[in-house]
Amino acid sequence: MTPFPLIRAMDRGGLAFVVLLATIAVVVPVLNLAVPPTSPFSVSTYFVSLFGKYICYALLALALDLIWGYCGILSLGHGAFFALGGYAMGMYLMRQIGTRGVYADPIRPDFMVFLNWPELPVYWYGFQHFPYALLMVVLAPGMLAFVFGWFAFRSRVTGVYLSIITQTLTFALLLGFFRNNFGFGGNNGLTDFKDILGFNVQAQGTRAALFAISTLALMTGFIICRAIVASKFGKVLIAIRDAESRTRFLGYRVESYKLCVFTLSACMAGIAGALYVPQVGIINPSEFSPANSIEAVIWVAVGGRGTLIGAALGAVLVNYAKTYFTSGVLAPYWLFMLGGLFIAVTVLLPRGIVGSVNHWMAERRARKATIGSSPAAVAAPRAAE
Amino acid sequence: MLGLCSRWLTLVFALGIYAALPIVAFAGPYEDALSRFVTNDFGDTTEAINGVAASGNPLAAVVIDALQDGRLLFSAESNKVFFRDSADQLIDAVTGQPVTAGTPTDLAPVEINNRLRRVIEAALGALTLMVGEPDKRLEAAERVFQSRDANALPALDQAIAKETDGRVKQALKEARAAVVLNLDEASDADKIEAIGVIRSRGNQDAVALLANVPANSSAAVKKAATDAVASMQGGLALWGALQNAWYGLSLGSVLALAAIGLAITFGVMGVINMAHGEMVMLGAYTTFVVQELIRAKNPALFGYSLAIAIPLAFMVSGVVGILVERCIIRFLYGRPLDSLLATWGLSLILQQAVRTGFGANNREVGAPSWMSGAFEVGQMTITYNRLWIIVFTLIVFVTLLGLLRLTRLGLEMRAVTQNRSMAAAMGIRTGRIDALTFGLGSGIAGIAGVALSQIDNVSPNLGQSYIIDSFMVVVFGGVGNLWGTLVGAFTLGIANKFLEPFAGAVLGKITILVLIILFIQKRPRGLFALKGRAVEA
């Protein structure tokens, strides 16, 4: 056994996943940058930015799976934390534009000049410094999740009520960010980014680097989630998911556990959003729309809730399907497919893809164990609640 | 050279006019005034308009109307004024007879500018004071009230003396008061009396008028005006609050209609139906289809189109609801979060299906005559469609309440809501109740769609705009109790409308959302929560 507790927390599949992500983080940028485009091994920049986007979604799905799959909190507003992280990064990128904007104002972004704002609002201060922006990427969603969660969990809002309230949260933010006087560019959001840490965001090298960083972030996120789930803390989370009242009666402070994991998950979603924005080049209020958040839930459901790997795979899979179908002649039917996916997964495949595979393997192992011992207790997690 | 030439021509014409003048001048004030149009000079035209208007000639209104539309023509050569009537026939402005022979060759329209347009408006206002329907006279009086044109004073005095309709007479008096107040020659006593008349009007226009008394008025007049404004503000604020309350009731009734079905399904089955908004949309599209069929087959039935659409919408949405319950929801019992996701998927499918079938654009749904229009109560305007929707909501509510209290189905539904397993043990087929409940909730959503088609755009996204608000109502009001839904809907509706003037529509909405999140802290199960052991499970 290795001396590192983090590695010890890994099962075999988890280790394979970490190795896979590390390989992708190295190999894809190399194939994109060093291999000539004519070579069959070359990876196009289009592919890099497309999958860079998916990887960010995967990190969001991972964050969602941590609270839904292991703690039974179905958040229909995780897109809000994702978007907040994105906005924090977007504000940094806006400040980097400087005099290259349309109005060439060294301090104020274009939309503020356009709206006749005399000076930079106080909450925009400090965003020219990258470390401060990074801090806000984690802090803004984290604080919101902490305050919201403190109120919600303390008064024992659970189940569908909590889902509806989280949806309301993101809806309220959507309305707010659409307003011009909110100070975040209103309808158009933040865009026209020039460079990040001095590197041009459009450049091939920057894109490859962002891809690598996103993949490493996903890897780190996975390791952290895995460590949490395998720890004693994680066991309590699972206990809360399966029998909240019983866990409370056993003496655990359920709301503290929930608040802790909810805030952590929001921070992860914020980081995902921050990595997403420089890759797509825009952040606008539509990221807050409740439909986006609920779509993230279906990624997790497709991949398999409570499996972590499944959540990440589900995000990439569903989004690849979305890109594939919405760009072809099948575009008008994509929503039918997405809707059908929601129904099919919940009715026919409640464990998701990875969950079902795990379940099937566990059953097979149990059958193989000829001696009358009890079947392997690795059964995939039950549905939340 | 050219200048000299034109000056020469002017001289010739001037001589010509002088030669003709005696004949015209003796013909009377109307003809006299009319002749001034011929110079096509803005100053002369102003005098001509006022002269024609004051002459009392029956053709006066027609001539000024023609001037406004650029149909008034003059011939400098023959020193005559003509106008074209609606049939494009040339009419002699003096006689009112069509010109049969000898049309002048130099006909040109009399030019007007913006200042003249205001003069024309005022003159027309004064002219129509005495003729036409009472509504037209009322409108004319209103126009004078707005223009405060001093020239209208004689006409107003005449009109007040002749007027028999009390409502129009009051309007005329107010218009006269508005004119007097702005008349420099009027005495202070007259002006203060005028302020009294205007004050009795008591609306926003009156406040605006009194707040802007001419700067050269005496101190006494100014004081009287300020006092009057102060006394009117209180009344206006009250009416403003009433109007807001009315808008709030209207919004609340819409929310209640949309949320009642949701509350029933949630209460009985613990299922949040995310496709509920789409059931509303189906109801609205049913109305559209019904109206299209009626237009095509039997237009005489149009007045009954909504009455026909209501049961059909109930059936369409209800059947879809039962199908959904039998095919999807019943496999997801005990998994409320999963049914939430599945119904969300369903809502995507239904939206896209309607988009494919009917197109993404808004569809036109007409209103029968008894639902269009408005009437006024004091200072507030009440539109018939909103009024009917409130009445309709109450009817639906009472019917539903009766259904739950008095019928067998209602009894069984309440039993399942309170304790599912005990109800099953007592021989209630809970599966059947679930299907019927889901059908009923969806059917009511369909009915709500019929009502919403009258006040909102019928588009595939119709349901989406109401679903979050409906959830808020259910969360706020609590489940399993229809009164909670009704109280919740009206509270939210009214709170929304009262916050809007202070905070703006969007910020008002955000405030409401935040307040609800805070409210949930105090009462996690809503205003009218069911009490009992089963509910806590």
C-alpha cells in the first residue's frame, strides 16, 4: 500500500481515470502543437477548444455528483455557481483589455463607457490582479453557497423543496444579471477578451494550455471528491443521503455536513466556470438560466450518480451528442432527444451508465463467489431519498 | 432679374386681390376669413383658421379638417379656396358645391407648419364641441382641456349653454376652467373659481394643469392651485393604490389558475410536475385551434369560442396528463427527484412538439367582444378580460373545492394526500387516484391556458414564463390545501405589483424571490401546511 492517503482512497477504476486524465492533459496539447496538421495523429485546435469546454462541464458535473450522488441534495441551481466563477474570470479578462477596447478607456470596460458610468464600481476593484480574480472565482460562489445553504439547511428544507429553491436562486440571479445597472454588462455579458496573463486567448498555444489546465483541474477535483467520499466524512454524507433523520438521531449535525459539502461543490463549480470562460470567450446571463442547471443534472444522471467517474463521462458524452446533433440536419430533433434522455434515464436506467456497469460487475462477482457468503456489498448507491 | 420679375408679379396679384376684395368682404365673416388662405402666409393662415372656426359656418369643420390633411387648395389667380372631399372631388369652399367647370390651373395646397397644426387642433377641438355623438363631444372637450386654447372660449360658452348631457357638460366646464386659468385677461376670482372646477376632476391631468399655472399669475391664484394640488394628491395616491391592488388581483388570479393544478398533483402525489407549464401551453393552443376552426367553418360561433375551448382544453391537457402518469410517473414513485427530472424532459419534448407543429412564432388568439374593452371606476381603468379572468379563477376554485369536499373522488384524493398507505389499506385504489389526480391537475392547467391565451402571447414558451412563479405560489402557500394556493397566489400577485413602482419590474421580482427564500426559513412547509405524521416522512 502506498503511503499517500489520497492514493489509498482510490479504487482501481479511479486510479485508471486519474492516469487517463493526466495522459490526456499531456498528449492532446502535444499532438495539437508539435505534430504537423498533415499528420494523421494531429489534433485540431477546434477539437482542443471543444473538448476543453466539455472538460469544464465535466468538472461541474463532478461537483454536482458530489452533493447529489453522495448527499442527496439535488441542486437545480448549480449553473449559478458555475456562472459566478465565470463572471469573476470574465471581470479579470475585461480589465486586461485596457486601452484596446472600442472606447480605449484604460480603466473602465467598454460597456461602462457606453452606459456613461463615471467610474469603475467598487466591486470591480482589484480584478486587474490575477491572484485576486482567482480568489474571487472560489470565494464568490463559495460565499453565496454558504449563505444560501446556511439558511436552507438550517431550516431543514429538503428534497424537491430545496431543488425548487435552488432553481429560484439561479432564476433571480438570471434576472439580476440581465439588468444593465447591475454592473456586469447586462444582456451582452462580458466578451471581446484579449489576453490572459499576457497570452492571447485566441492563440493556439493558449488554448492548448487552457485545455491542459482544465484537464488537470478535473483530475484534481476528482481526487479531492474521491478522497472525501472514501473518508469518514463521506460515509456520513452517504448516511445522510440514505436516512437523514436517522443520521441526525445518531448525533451527527446533518446541516453542518450538508453545508460543508454544498459550499465545496459550489467552489468547484466556480472553478469550472472560470476555466470555461477564456475558452469560449464570452460569459453572459444566459448561463444562469434554470434550463442550463437542470441540463447539468442530466449529465450526472446519464453517467451515473454517485460514481464520480460517471458524472464526468456523462458530461462529455451528452455534450458531444449535443454538438453532433445540433450541427446537422437533426438539429430540430435535438430537444426531443434531450427530453427523451431525461425520461429514459430516470425510468429505464436510474443508475446511469457507469452505475449500471458497476452493478452488473458486482452481481457477476457475487454469482462467482460459490461459497454461500453474502453478495458483494458494492451495490451501486440507491436513488437519492 | 428674376427677383425683379417676381416682385412685379406680386404687385400684379396684390392689385388683383384688392380688386376682388370688396366683393368677398361683404359676403360675411366666413368668406372673409376664407379668403385669407389665399396668401398662403403662415400668419394669415392662422387668422383664417380662427376666423373660419369662429364664423359658425357649417362648412368650417370640414375646411379646417381638409387643411389638416393637406387637402385644402387655393388658387391665387381666381382668389378662391377649394378642398378635395374623401371621394377626391374638388369642392368650392364657399358654397360647398362640387366644382363642375372651370377648374383653376394654379391649384396648390395651403401649407402648414407645426405651430399651425396646434392652432388647427385647437380650432377643431372647439368646432366639434357642439356636433356629433356625446362621445365625440366629450373627446372634443378633452382636447380643449389639453390644448387650453383661448380661441375656444366663445365656442365653449356656447356649448355649455346648449349641452344637455351632464357628463359632457362637466367636461366642457372643466375645459373652460383650463382655458380661463391660462388666460391672462381673466380676473383672479375667475381663475380661483376655475381652479375649484379643475380640482373636482381630481385626476393626474388636473394635477399637471394646476402644477403648471402661468408664472405671471397672482399670488392668490398660485396659492389656490398649490392647495388644490395638495388636496388632490391624497385622493390620487388612494386611487393609485387601488389600481395597483387591482393589477395585483389580476396577476394573482392568473398565478392561482396556473398553480392550483400544480398544488393538487404535488399535494397528492408528492410529484413536482415540471411539465405543468406545458399543460397550460397545450390549453392555450387548444383555444387557438378551436378559434381557427370556428373562423373557417362557422364565424357566427366566435363569441362562444372560449366556452367551447374550455372543456376541450381540459380534456386535451387532462388526457395528456393521464397518459404521462400511466407511462412515466408511476414508475418513479418514491423517487420525487427523478420524477422532477423526467417531467422536465417531458416539458422539453412537448415544447419542441408544439414548435414543430405550430411554428415558433406567437399565435394570434382573438378575444370575443364581451371580453374586450374596459370601463372606468373613479380614476382606475378595469379591462373586461382581466375582470373575467378573476371571475373565472374564482369559479374554477369553488368548483374544485366542491369536488374535493363533496365527491367520492375528492374524499379518496384527500385520504391519499393525508396517508397513502393507510388509504390503500382501507381499499382505495391509490394508483387509480394518482392517475385521476394527475389528469385533473393537468386539465386545470389546460383551462388556465384558455384564460392565459387572452392576456399573453400564445407561443411554445408560454408555460415556461409561469412555471417558476407557480412553484413560488405552491411553496409559499403550502401543499394539500387549496386555500393556501389561493392566498399564496393573491399575496404574491399583489406584493409583486406594489413593489414594481418602487423597485422596477425585475428588481421587484428578485425581492419577492428573496423574500420567499427567507419565508421558507420560518415555515418550511408553506403558509397552510398539512399537519400530521405522514407529512413529515
